[in-house]
Amino acid sequence: MVDVNDSWTEIIKPKRGWFDVKLKEIWRYRDLILLFVRRDFVSVYKQTVLGPLWLFIQPLFTTFIFYFVFNRIANIPTDGVDPILFYLSGITLWNYFSDCFNKTSNTFVANASIFGKVYFPRLTTPISIVISNLIKLFIQLLLFACIVGYNVAFNGAQINPNLTLLLFPFLIFLMAIMGLGMGILFSALTTKYRDLSFLLTFGIQLLMYATPIIYPLSFTHGKLHTLLSFNPITPIIETFRYSFFGIGSFDLGGLIYSSIFSVAVLFIGILFFNKVENKFMDTV
């Protein structure tokens, strides 16, 4: 017999409103988030021969391909920065965003077996992906710092860091919430419209070429320059390169635009994710 004075630890409702987001509940499940972070990080390299070395191999391999294709063959300038450092700086930040976007966009499909068995806040899963990718980002930033140090010491590479480098944690934060917001928004939409999952890979590749990863923004002019400036990732990449290498320009307006976009897409993504999570098993 249940005592009426007992307090319930969980109340599961059959219907949920758009703004019925239980953020405090996510904090209560922070231990679960840490377990998911460990799972996400370990499972990727568990049965590989090189293991975590892929964290270094992948960005280096991509950087060298970009160097030979876009610098040596296409002869695209890098604003006087050593091409290896130029490409690696963009790739490091871009990989963090694309990994967050890709993996969070598959949240419902990849975790359907878990979601169908036990209750916990579904947002803990994409949040854990963003955090585990943050660990990978810091490791790759260490690689970037080592290569910068080597080029400065032995190749005479010139870097001109300035005070805007203090904005770097904020730039990572913007990348994180933008990737999380866009990912969970697509995850919510793909439970009903599965065609979006097929377009996602192509869309991310297209977005990379619309971001100044392989070229500086100063390389573009006219309408193309204006169009690329509307890409919310552009000011983040440009600000990082300016803060570290002293090239290009620091666009405060562009950074504010990226901030507003990131917060807005995160808000919309959480609303859609929250609306879909209690009935996604009927469609996945």
C-alpha cells in the first residue's frame, strides 16, 4: 500500500507542451552524462589497431591533402600564413562542429534500443556527445600547438597572437551550442522525415566549402563574400585565425550574429527535441 505522504521521484506524463523543458532534471542526471561521455569516447577506438592515434592522424592527413590540392595545385593563397598551419587551424575547429552536428543528429536512431527500455532525459545523450567531442578537440589543439611551435622554432614561421585570443573559449562554446542545436533539431525532424538523414552528409560537406577552411575570407569578393559572411561559422573561424596569426580582421558584428544564431538554433532545437522525444518510438 502506498503512503499518500510519499513524494514521487519521477512523474511521467503522456503529453508534453512545447515549453515543458525540464532542464533541472538534466542536471540531476549529470552522472549519467559522464557515463555516456566515457562510452562515446572509448567505443569509437575500442577495436581499432591505432586507437586514439587516429585523433592525430585524421587532422594531419586532411591537412596534407588540402595542402597538395588547394595550395600546390589550385594555388589558393593563405594570407601569408604557413599553409599547414592555416589549414590545420580551420580543420581543428571545423571537425569539432561537424562531429557534434553529425552525431547528435542521429540521436534517436542510434539510441532507439536504450530509449525504448528505460526512462531518462533524452537530452543527456546529445549533451554527452558534445562533451566527449570536446575532449577530442583539446587533444587536437595540443597537436596544433606542437606543430605551431615546431614551425616557429625550425621553419621561421611568423605568428602574431593578440588579445582576441582570450575569446577562444567563447568561440568553442559557440561551436558547441551551434552543433548541439542544429544536431538535435535534425534528429527531431528525421524521426518523421528520414530523407533528411541522406541529405545531411552532403549538406555538411557543402557547408564546409562555404566556410573559410581552405581559403581566407579575403580571397572572396562581391556577392560571394557577402554570401559567405552570412554563414554563422565564418566569423568564428576568422576570429580564431585573426587572434592567433594576426591575419584578416576581427568582425565584432559577425561574432554577435554567430552568437544570436547559435542561441536561437539551440532554443528551437530543444523545443523540437522535447516535443518529439515522448513519441519517437512510434516513428523510428
